Amino acid sequence: MAGKMARWRRLNQRKPQLLQRRKRGWFSPLVRGMLLVNLVGPGILLFGLLYLERYETQLIESELGVLKAQATLVAEALGESAGIEQGSDRGVEAFLQPELAKRLVNRFAGADRPRVRIFTPASGLLVDSRRVLGGTGLIQIENLPPPNSAEGFEAFFNKIYDGITPILERFIRRQPLYSEGPNQIAFDYPEVVSALSGKIDGAVRRLPDGRLILSATSPTRRFKQVIGAVMLSQEGKRVATAVRAVRYDILRVFAIAVCLSFLASLYLGSAISRPLRALANAVDRNRGRGSLDQSIPDLSSRNDEIGDLSLALREMTEAIKNRMTATEQFAADVAHEIKNPLTSLKSAVETVSRVSDESQRQRLLEVIRNDVDRLDRLISDISDASRLDAEMSREELELVDLLEMLRTLMEIETTTLGAPQNPQLQLDISESLVDGAPVKGVELRLGQVFRNLIANARSFSPKNGRIDLRLSRVGNTYVVAIEDNGPGIPIGKEDAIFDRFYSERPANEAFGEHSGLGLSISRQIIEAHGGSIIAENRRGADNAVIGARFVVSLPAAPGELSRN
């Protein structure tokens, strides 16, 4: 009792914590977990939008290819306009003419066209389309950025994108940094050196703000002599614009996915957590009241796992209610059954001390002994009945041969009660079961059932009577019938005789010989094995009762299910 009270106090101390945990808002741990899981997919999408490396690489290669083709065209044009010098010892030599090269470059250059630079092996930078001579000297030409016309989400995206792009390009792309000195020479650019050696080449660099600079070079030839190198360079605007557009589309999809994931998480969390909280609160209320008078919400109409949980909790609660009711009734019945012999015992003990007649004293002592024996039997049977469920749940089921068990019981009964006037036992077995009738069960408990049924049939059978044990198989079930030719079962009491403490004994039997728990325990054991037990009257040709029949049905062992 002290242990139960301590557990009850601990539960009451924990109750505020449990209730606090169940008073969740929209963002309960379940909702947060769902939201986190649902954001994994959009998060991967967002992570991917920052890179798109393969797509960007293909765009860069395409732009470089166009630049190389343009550089080759400019180089060939320059080669055709090159000057020729006749040398006596060196033969014919070609050279670039600066004025003609400038005019050609000015024709090719434009605001939206690549920057053109011409290098010579000896003098370095010969012509630069971004540097022209004005009235006051050298003028540097720079293209102005286009006006920003973005609004709303696009402007917000551009602001964030322009802020993180330099960082990403610096640490992820790792292109060399573009630098340009005031006096450029061919050796400042590896691709120009490659062109002066006769190869078409290209390079990709970045500015400090993250913008890409694409360069392509081509050698200028005259009479198969490399007399210069043409370098075309431009910002990777089209690459950046294409990548930005793809990233913008991905970001829009990401934003939509995040919103949908957020709403879906809230909906799913509400659809799952609210009914779970309702079920938990109902269980708490039942526990707090110390009874099961609070109903569990019926959510079985949901047709999902929560509905199944609700149905299981309702069934479990109903089973506990029934068990509590049965326990209370059992306790009341036990108190009533024990009270009777105790009352008789108390009366006999009080009387025996005042009786002087020896014969009366002996009769009272005999009453006391009978009541003590009755109490002993009653307490033993009550103890057996109360611990039966727990024992059955712990016992390991094994193969039990019903045929061998019935033969053994019949042999024991015949040996111990073999007098001619006692009822004779007969065993009738179906021809298909001569090899055995295996079931899964606890042999000791099954033997207890059949011993009890045989003893019950023997007590009601007349002298020189007969008890028939019949073993047969119906489908996947073994059926054992115990039949006697006694007075039968009172009409309408065929099921009541299995109730606890029900007593319907022969007239010649001494009072208190049985506790009234034998058949109740037998049914409890058989149902624990997944079987059933029923009682009925045997009737003759004129429909008169000629005895009682108890029928026990047990499922065949799993390995025997295919046998017929």
C-alpha cells in the first residue's frame, strides 16, 4: 500500500509538468520537427542555386568560343593590312602599321562590343580601343552600368545577390584576379604570350567586385610570320545575366516551396498534434481522477494511424474498465465467500468454550475443521485464479499432444478410481488423429483443465456410470468433448456455471467441498490459449436430458494447420 501511495504522489508531482508539455502552441516540437524536415528539400534547392557551376562553365566556354572567333577575324584583317619591308640579308619582313591598326580597331570597337588590344613582340601594347587620344591627351573609355529598373522582390533579390556574389566568387570560383597596369606589355597576359607563339588562347579572370572578365587572343600573321597578337576582352555580362536569371527562378521556386512547406507543416502538425494532445489529456484526466469515467475521444473516423490509436486507447480503456469492474466484483465475491466460513467458524469457536457435553464439543470441533479446510481450499483457488493471467503471460508455450495428455489422464483416473461402482472412462479418438493432436500451450495448465472437467463429470455421474472423452478435429481446431450421464445442467445456466463462485453441486456432496472457481479457472486457461469452452446438455430420443457435455476447442499448432 505504501508503494502504491508513493507512486501516486510521484504521478501527481509530475502532472503539472506533463500538462505543461501538452499546452503547446502552433510551434510544438512535432511541428518544428516537421518544418525542419520539410525544409530539407528547399534547402538543398537553395544550396544548389548558389553554384550552378556546370551551367556557368558551359556559358563561359561558349562566350570564349565567340571571342576567339572574333579575335581570329580581327587578327586576319590586321595581317592583310600589315606593311612589308625588303631586307637585303633578312629577306621580306612584315610589320603592323599603327595608323591602319587604329582605324581597323575603331571600326570594330563599339559600346556593346569587346575591348580590342593589339600587342607586338617588341613594343608591347600597340592599340587599345578603350584608350584614344583627345585634345588634352589620353582618354580612358568606360561603359556605364545600365539603370536599375527592378522593383519589389526582384530588387530585394538583386540587393542580396550583389552582396554575396563577390564573396562566393572569391571563395568558390577562385579565378585569378584581373589587374591592369598603366603600361601594359604582352607578358602581363599569359594568353597574349601564347598568341605571340602562334596559338589561339583564352582566359577567365574576375574583378574585385566579382564580375567576370573573358579574354581571347589570336596571332596576327603575314607570310607565316607572327607579327602581333590581338586580344579581345569583355565582361561576362551575358553569363552573369543568364546565371542570375536561373538563380532568380530557383529562388522564387524556393520561396514558394518554403511557404508551402511552412503551411503544410502547420496543417500536418495541427492535424497530428491536436488529436494526440486531446488523447493525452483524456488519459491524464482519467489518471488524475483515479478512475476511467472520462471517455477517450473517438477519432476512428479519420481512417489513419491516429484513428487507430484512438480506437486502441478506447478499447484498452474499456478493457481496463471491465478488468477493474471484474476485480471489484471478484473482491466483493471473495469477501462474501470468505465471510460465510468465517462467520460459521467464529460462531463455533465462541460456542465450543461454553459447551460441556463432549459429543457436542466434538461436533463443533468437526465444524471448525471443515470450515478451516473450506477456507484453505477457497484461498488456494482464489490465489490460483488471481495470478493465472500473470503466469500465463510469462509462460513459454510449447507443443502439447492432446492425445497423449488424454491417454495419460485416463490411465491415472482408471488406476486411482478403478472400483466397479465408480464411473468408467472411455476414450474415443478420430481415425485421423492416431498420430497425435499437437497444440501450442502450457501443458500443466491444460492438464489442470481436463482434470477439473473429468472430476466435475465424475462427481455428477451415478454409480456404474460412464464418462466419454472424445477427441476430433474440425478444420484447424481440435475439439475435446467430456460427456457424462448425470442429471445435466440446469436449464438456462449453461453459461452461468462458468461464473466465479457459482456452485451447483450434487445433493449427496458435503457442503463446502468445492469453491465454485474450478470452471471459471478452466475457461480462463482455455481462452488464454486462444480456444473456447462451452457446456450443454445431452438429450435422448425423447428430448429428455441424459447428461452434460463440456466441449473444449483449441487451435492446432502452426505446423499442423495444413493437415486435414
